[in-house]
Amino acid sequence: MTRTTGDIDAITLSVLWNSLLSIAEEMGTALRRTAFSEAVREGDDFSTGIFDGRGRLIAQGNFTPGHLGAMPYVIENVLKFHTPESLKPGDAILLNDSFLGGGHFPDFFLTSPVFRDGRLIGYAVTTAHQVDMGGAAPGSQRVQGISEAYQEGLRILPIRIVREGRFDEDLMRMILGNVRVPTKVRGDLMAQLNANHVCAERLNRMYDAYGEDTMARTIDALLDRSERETRAIIAKLPPGRFEFEDYLDDSGPGTNPIKVKVAVTVGDGEVEIDFTGSGGTVQAALNSYINYTRAYGVFATRCLTQANLPNNEGSFRPIKVKAEEGSFFNPRFPAASGGRAAVQIRIFDAVNGAFAKCIPHRAMGAFSHWANPNIGGVDPKTGKPFIMYDMLLGGYGGRSDKDGVEAMSPVMNCSNIPVEVIEHTNPVRIERFELIPDSGGAGTYRGGCGIRKDVRVLADEAVLTLLGDRHKFAPYGVFGGGEAAKGQSIVYSGNEAKELGSKEVAVLKRDDVVSLRTSGAGGYGPASKRDPKRIEQDIADGYVTEEGARRVYGRAE
Amino acid sequence: MIRIAFDIGGTFTDFVLHDAGREVLRVGKIPTTPQHLETAVLEGFDAILAAHEVAPAAVTTLLHATTIATNAILERKGNRTALLTTEGFRDVLIIGRQKRYDTNNMHLDKPAPLIARRHIFEANERVAADGSVVAPLEAASLERAIAALKAGDYEAVAIAFLHAYANPAHETAARRAIEAALPGVAVSVSHEVSPKFREYERTNTTVANAYVRRIVDRYLAKLTDALGRRGFRSSLYIMQSNGGLVTPELAQAFPVRIVESGPAAGVLMCAAVGREEGLEHVLTFDMGGTTAKLGAVDEGEPAITQTFEVDGIDNRRYSGLPLNVPAVELVEIGAGGGSVAVADRGLIKVGPESSGADPGPICYGRGGKRPTITDANLVLGYLDPDWFLGGAMKLDPQSARAGIEAQVARPLGLGVDEAAWGIHSVANSNMERAMRIVSIERGRDPRRYAMVAFGGAGPLHAARLARTLGVPKVIVPVGAGVGSAIGLLTADAKIDVSITRIVAVEAEQIPTIRSIFADLEARTAPDLANLATGGAVRWRRGAYMRYQGQGYEIRVELPLGEIGADFAAVAVAAFETAYKTVYGYADSGARVEAIDWFLVATIAGLGERGATVRQLIGQGGATGSGRTSRRAYFPEAGGFVDAAVVDRYALKPGERVRGPALIEERESTTVLLPGDMAHVTENGHLLIDILGG
């Protein structure tokens, strides 16, 4: 390798940065390949991180933003309970607390100290979304009727669950005794430990190849440069304070809207995202703990400002996120939070709405809000319980130079579950899965369409749990772009149709059809400036009907 | 028996003639003629036949790899194609699987579907997951769709109904009606193209098949016509993505199966080279102008995947279009000679953006303005500016230096040589990541593998790549510049069928399992009859299995012969053995189910294994640059040092070269690192023992 004197050169830095990323990715592969749960294997709902001996985040894999952004704070919390001096080779510390961790109990953080010749050189950290942590409902994410965290399952403050490379079987028994699917939880935990091993091994090999001195200076240089570059990028943004306000529908039937208020302050190479003035803590499992709020606040800022490389502590430093203690975006324990995933898109939407006034070319219309419904009951064919877990992912808002993307996962990155797979494993028939014409916000650049999925229940009885939004407050457009059509959840039972709230729970009978329709996404720029050719294309493709084109674009008959 | 293999690539068309009787192998390479591909083919044939002094009629067999189908997809220049699907599911193709290929980028676009929404029509029908009919195919809705198809003037139609893999009746009926109403329109149906569950992947595969059908038809018709007029009476075979050859008729019916035609043949060449050298575990490394492709050969067999993405970005999942087609497993990343290097926020970035062959690297002097890997390799002295492609092309080191200085060195505070070294190193570390995916992440220990490096840029980077991964041997085969064409000579005919049938693997299901394999056999029968080579058929069969409730399946080979009462138990045991190999443990006692079942028929006889590249020796034809040493950059030796320049064709078997050295041949240069040793084997391949580092 290149010899270096004094400052670390760009070549060493580039190659070592590549190696660190490759370790973080290899950890992810090890975790995905050996995990048991669908969330990890299919949904990629996990993350990996490498920290240095001082607990600073060096590199992360390209996985779930909610985990990634929380990780640095989680390590800080872990090290308060288990000081670096108390850690030994072969230890691993587990935590799932919603306040200290990732914002709800299913997120397991496993931290392994990495030693080299008896000295602590860093930490390997993995997060995995466990499919169940016990509590009131399967999946531990029920929103309605959950008023405190103690109803949401098992809470684990940082415990040393692995010693000398082996799981403490007593602690394991206690955990597995509290969850509905112990095999999956155990399997995923073992997979996390496998991934941490991969990190320890490869980090040690890197130290062998480059030496401790080069590694230490490389890490310093990486963090410094990342911070410097991030500040430089932010410094080029127009300074000022940019505000935005919107509302979440409610926290369940009969409850009030929740205010989402954000002020983005740009100046001196720093960005502050302040949720002061937003709603208070709610008596439902929807609250967004500060680690979660921070994760998505930072994620949105980095995506919008393009200060999004590389993922480490240095580049996080110039972005601060705050919210009043005791509020919806920074609740105190034991606020309930199992269903907080419903909020991630709205954090991005709010930050985007504020940044629109600062960097109009990077802003977008608001997203189609996703729907994350569950239908559970007993399968008449097998006599066994089933849970149909689904994700409906709609469109993106219009952009400064292009229409919004149709049907792509917003913010958190998941794939849908194929209709043919759902029908193989659940007593349901999907009768429709399609885009909703005219649902995208009009604009010079149109927002994407909402998505509709109609599900017929083929079990005698089933419970539908909805986790959606934007049924009351439409996704906004920007710079004169139109707002999108709102979402709807309708149950058809015989000749009756009943509209449900976005977070309602309902009992369904055989042959009931639930029609889930997400909102569309907001437009960008005034509809009057839309290129007529684009309007004709949209009509040809059926994204916009002729009637819709007359209504919003004033197209002649 | 005289055979000619030809591989049409984006830049060059490669030829290899093999005369088994005279034990001669000849190679040729001429620029591809994109407008009329057959022009270059005929020209190349003329040249190679003239050199061999035989007439076209003497050639018994022609073997062909082509990018015709791939290019139509990459450029979205396929047939005018419509899709007919189940009412309520018009948007399956538009929606896709919805995942972003980069989590940290919220401004990216999805891969563009092959056809726009306006070309998608619906028919009222519904089949359930178990194949039962929920709603019959409604005649009126089909008539409406047919009227729309007529009005749309389509060349090809794809039909993909939900759960058609479980019951094809509606697709069959719809096809019959469309063919009757629209004669001359090519119809592709999902239960034939890809009878697998997961509607998006199946639909996309079927649409892709329809999208390239007429293009492949026209191409093959023109080609066979031109060959016939030139006096060829040979039988023609086309390479599929799975590494097997088929007749033109089969390639025309299922053209989606030939998308990875050339790359598959390249991996076959590596397998053949491994066999000759007694190495059955091989990592394959093909680095060309725009990408690097990495693959593996295990126990002499190229690794096969059942699905892959075409038109992806840098091997990122979800960046391309998924095809349910058995294909030689390859990881492709944007690291080729033309990959562009930039200084980005204090770091050097290389690729995936490429300057391609045109304008190409700065040093080509064809208007390229951005520094590339090739420019860096020139500055580092690895390439001889006066002897690129054997001197056919002059390179301009001054402008390469200037470009690297302005765009990489100065912004990062580096010297030009250092920056060039940085570009070379970063490219290597990108390829290292890809090679780790192919090797370590997929359970292959690189220390047990040899690397076969080919493509114009492969031999420049192979030794360093091998060092960082602990690969002990690198082979640069003879004829590396026409690797895929040589691979064609070693290929067999192969039919690969599979189908989704979700079945618990237990004794009660034996009759079901028997009928599944009977069905698969029936599906292969017409294809085998078409191939009719007279060679012996070798069968393999198996299933993709998992523990019930899991989301990923693993491939399990199952025994041939009578399916007896113990077949399920044998299958479960085979699954658990395979599971343990991959994951290190098995969950004995849990229920096992099979998802996809497969049957593979291989017919030996087309590819004579006896055809070895050994017969090429002495035919290099090149005379060498005439130099004996050149300044080249080896940081482990202190920077620029005098490295020996060796003419590969002048090396005698067994003669040893010690690094640092540059071993030159017409199409490439092998960089030999300080401490490593190279020699030419009895078979003519250049073998490097990685000893240093």
C-alpha cells in the first residue's frame, strides 16, 4: 500500500472507505442469509454499523434509515450501562427499549465490542426488526387501545446476553418465554451475532493489513472530511428559517388530528430541524421517540440537501434534530409507540415542505402515504391462525424537472408482497391491485397516483387492523402544484359500504371486501404550465382520465 | 468436422474455427457492423475460411452467441408489444416490486418498464392459487381486448394471467383467439415462458420474450439466408443464458433465454480452461470496456441462477428488470476500461458511468474528455501507447495525464502518478467487493479457487485482485480476447425447464411429485425432438425447497430413476444436507416444502470436449512490440521501476517469468506483480502463482 506521512492521502482514504462499506454490506448478507423472520429476509428490515473504539460511527450498510439514524445514540446509551472498561472479548449487549433504542420494542440492537490483542478497537452493531415482542397484539405494533409501553411486550434495557461468544441461556429463556414466535426471535438473534462476528473478523484483518496508526488516522480523517464536506454543502444553501405545518389524521377513531410542525434553520454550515409546536404525546401506540424522529429528520435532510455521503458520525454532526420533551415527536417513557412506522413518511414530508422554501429544485410534492394493514384470523383450510401482513406503497410527488415516480417505496425502503404469494398463504383473494387514475396531484409536474388493493376475506371471520394516514389531510403540492386525492379504506359487506378511519380496527366476515386506497402524491408547479403533450400522454396511459384533464388542466373537450 | 463459433459483441465480432481432423484452432476479430450484423459475420467467415483454405460447404456446425436480444431491451427498441392481463391487475408491470435500488437516494427513478401502460389490456377471468377457476374467461372482455389489439397494430402480444402457472387454460384459450384474429402476431404466454409464481417477475419475463421475438426472428432469418447464399450448409446453434446451445427454432420461440448469451459462453470457456489445468473450482473475471463480470465454476460446472436482472446498475438489486430465466450466475459492476474516474468530496470514485468505446478514454484521442481506468493504466505504464491492440491503435499518454491531473489529482492534492494509482486501486477495490459477493458471501473460499481472467482489461487487474482475496493462482487463457467464442466450442445442447408447484415434501405427496416430473418431461420432449443431435441425453432434476414459512428457497438436486415410496424422505435429507452447507445448521423435524421443480436435459456431442485451446499454440501471429522493458508503477517496489516486457507468444511452456513484468499479447497485457511467478503451461495458458503480497 501507499506509504503515508502526516495527513492520510486520498487513495488510502478511498480504498479503506470502500473496505469499511464492504464490511457493513457483508454483515448485512450474513444477517439476511441466516435470519428466520420475513421482516428481515424479505423486507430488509435490519441494519448494520461499525463504530470505532471511541464509540464513533464509522460506516453503515445501505439498509433501514430508521435504524441507521438511531444507532449512534443507541451505542451511547449502551455504553452508559456497560462501560468500555467492563466489556470483554466475546461479549454482546442487547437492547430493545423504545426510548433508549429504535423507538419501539421489536427493534433489537445487538452491540459486540471488537478486540485486537486484548484491546478494544471498535464495535460491531446490528439491528433487526423482530416479528414479535409479545404484548397486546401479534407483531407488537397495534395502535388503537394501547396507551402505555407496558402493553407492548417485553422491554429489554441493555443486558449482556452473550459472554465468551455464547448466549446466556437463562436470559434467552426469559426472552423467548415472552414472545409469540420464539423460534424466529432466537434465529434472528443468532443471525445478528453471526453478522457481528463477520465485522470483528474483517476489521481485525484490516488492522493487520494497514496497522493501527494508519487505521486510527484514516478514521479521524474520514470523520473530519465527512463533517467538513457536509458543512460545505450546507453552507452553500440559502440561510434562513423555513417553516412548515401539516396534520396527521388522528391516532385512531374518535381522536384528534396530530399537528406536525417543523422549523428548519439553515446557517453556518449547520441545519437544525425543530419540531417544537407539534402535537403532544398521544394515548395510542403511534408516538415517535426522539431517536426515531432524529433518524428520519436527518435522513430527510441528507436526501434533500444531497449531503448524503458517507454515512458516519462526521456527516451527522452538522444536522441537529429537536422536539419538546413530552411531545409527540419526543415522548417520555412509557409512551406507547409500536405503530410509529406510520409516522416516518410524514417526518420526511414535513422536512421537505420546509426545505421547499430553501432549495426549491430539490423539493417534491408530498408522497402518497403508505398503508400497512394486517388481516388476521383462522384459516378454514388448516384450522391455524394466519396474519396477512401487507404494505401498499404509492407514488412520489412531482419534482422540479420531472413527474413523480409511480409506485415506489417512499422513505423506508420495502418491497411489496406479490399477490400470488399472499393468496398462497392466506385465505383471501386479491380482486384488484392497480393505480388510481386522477389521484395524483396536478401540476407542471404531476404527482404519482395512489394505489388500490381490494381484498376479499375467505375465512369465517377476520380482524382488520389499519395503519395508514392521509384519509383526512391530503398530500400537499408545492409551488402551485395541486394536492392529491385523499386515501380511503372501505369495507364492502353485501350491499353495504362502510368507510373506516386510517388507523381503525374492524371485524370482517366471509366475503367482505376491504378496499384499501392510498392517497396520491402532490404536484409540483402550477397545472396551467403543464406541457400539453404530457397531458395527452397521461390520458393515453390512463393515469389521468379525459374528464380529469378537463377538470384540473382545463383541457378542451 | 469443422466448426466455427462466432460471438457478436457491441464493439467486436469474434470468430474461432476448430478443425478436429487437422487439430487446428484459428481465431479472428473484426469490428461489429451494428446496422447489418451479418455483414461483419460474412466478412469474418471469409477471412477465417480463406486462412484455413476450405469452402463454406466444408463447415459442419456454426455456434453463435449474440447480444441482439439484450440490446433491444437495453435500448428499449423492441417490437411493438402489448400485454393482456387479468382484469384488476393492469399495473403489475408498472408497479413492479417497488423497492429503491439505493435507500439513500429519494430522487432516483425506477427502471423503465418495457412497455407503456397504454399497451396493457385486461380480460375478465380469474384462477385461484390452487389452479381452480374462480371466474371463467369472459368472451366479451376477450373480444374487447382483441379489438384494442387490432387497433394498436402490434407485432407481438404477451399474455400473463394471475396463477397461470397453476392452470394455463385461460392463457391457452386467449392465445388461440388472438392468433386466429391477428395472424402474424407473435404471442407469448406466461405459463410457457416462465411457469413460476410471483406475478411481476413472470409477467416481465413474458413481456420481454414478446418484446424481442420478432427482432430475433428477423435477425436469424437474415443471418441464415445470408449464410445459405454464401454456400454454408452447416447446422446453426445459438447459445442461451444457461450455457447450453439450442436450435434457431427454439431460440426464436423463447428469445428471452438468449439474453446473456455471450457472457454465458465466456464462463464456459473458463470452465474448460479449468478442466484442462486440472482446476475444478474457478472464479471467472471478465473485464471489458464498460463493465466487469464476475462468476464462478464449482466442481467444473458453471454456477446457475434461476433469475437475474437485465439492464441493472452496478449489480444493485431492483435497479434492473428481473427475468425468470436460468442463467450462468454473474455479478456485473460498472468497472471497465472506459469507466470514468472523478474526485468526489475528497474521495476518488470510479464508475459506474462509462465513456464506453466511443468517445472512450481520453487517451484514445476520439474526443473523450473524462479520465478513465484505461487512462490511469496508461499513465502507470501498464499499457504501451504504441502497442495497444498490437499497435493497431495509438494511445496518447500526455492528454491522459492532463485529464487525470485536472480532474482527479489537483482537486485532491495528489500528484498525477499518485492519482492514476488511486484510480487503479479504487477500481480494484470495487471489483474486490463484487468478487467477495461471488466468493465469500456465497460460501466459496477464494483460497480454494483459481481465477481465470479475460477481456481486454481483465489481465491488467487480475493479479492484484487475486492478492487481496487470497486467490493463489491466476490463469490468463490463450485466446482470452475471444473468450466467449472459444467457450461456444465447449458447449453442449441443453434444455432447462421448471415450474412452480408448492407441495409439502412428504410421503403422501408422492403421486403429485410423480406427476410434476412427468409434466416437466413432457415439456422437454418437443424441444429434445427439435434438437435431434443423436447424442446421449444426460438428465438432472431437483427442486427449490425451504422450511415451511421461510421466504427463500435453496436448490436441491434429487435422484433420477423411479420415484419410489422413500422419495420424499430422500428429498428432505438432500435438502437438509444442502441447507447445512449454506447456513451451517438444519432445523431437523420442521416441515419442508418445494416451490419450484426443475428438469435439465444436456446432450453431449455438439461440444467436443476434445477441442482444446492447446491447438492454438504458435498461431498468435503477432510479432510483439519488440521492447524488453518499460517504466511501470509498482508501489511495493518503490514506485516506477523498470519492468520486463515479455512477448507472451514467445514464451515456451515451462519458461518462468518473475514479477514485476508486463506480459503482452495483441488483445491485452498481463501485469505481473513483484514476487509473483508466471509460466506458460503445456496447454498454452499463462499461469501466475500469487506468491508476493
